[in-house]
Amino acid sequence: MAKIYTIGYSGKTKEQLLEVLDAVGIRLLIDVRLWRQSRFVPWASGANLAVALGERYHHVPEFAPTKELLSGYKDGAVDWAEYECVYNGLLKERQVQKLFSADKLDSICFFCAEKTSDKCHRRMAAEYMAQHFHGIEIIHV
């Protein structure tokens, strides 16, 4: 059974993140953020992660929410139920399942800032992929 992981960097040090990725055997960290810069956590910026992880780091903007959706949620104009509906529509429209073949899904990890996955698009990205491929287990680390 293939495993897709998700992780957020909030509350972690760079060393803790790398330790978790290595401990569970992450083959590829998929950055699903709209913006890859992190003003308050510089090590989590895309360029720094690319240096730390090398070829194990990939930014895949097709998994990111739109600027309007993210801003609307942060401003309170969009509630979580609407966010989920719109975001899942984006994934469908973008046909993100075509970005990976079934044999390339095992041990990938969707990455963003949120500490937990309950109200985070990385969880929805993993769930969307699991709906399109058989035998996927999702693990939030």
C-alpha cells in the first residue's frame, strides 16, 4: 500500500522537520504553498528547503489555493466549508492527479505551514490524490 504523508512546519525547527522526513522515509517533499517564502521562519522558504533537501524538494503550485481563495479565508469572507468546496474544485479543474503516476506516489509528503492538517489544504490534496489512485494510505506527521 502506497503512503502519502502530510506535514506542516509551524512549531518545528528545521532539524525536527528533517528528522521526521528521514524517519518515515520521505522520498519527495511536495511544497503546496502559494508563496514559498517565509519571512518569520527563513529556513522554511522554498530556496532554503531546496538546498537542504536537494532533489527531494519540489514546489508544485498546481496544488496551491488561489490568492483570492486564501485571502478570502484569512479575511473571514470564506468559511472552511466553502474553502474546501472551492479548493477541491480547483484540484479537479487543474487535473492534479495527472501530475503523478501511481508508482510515484509512495512516500511523497505534501508540505505547507499549518501546524495541523484538519483545516489545511495539504490534507485535501492528499485526499484528492487518494480518491484517484487505489491503495493509498494518508499519514499526517
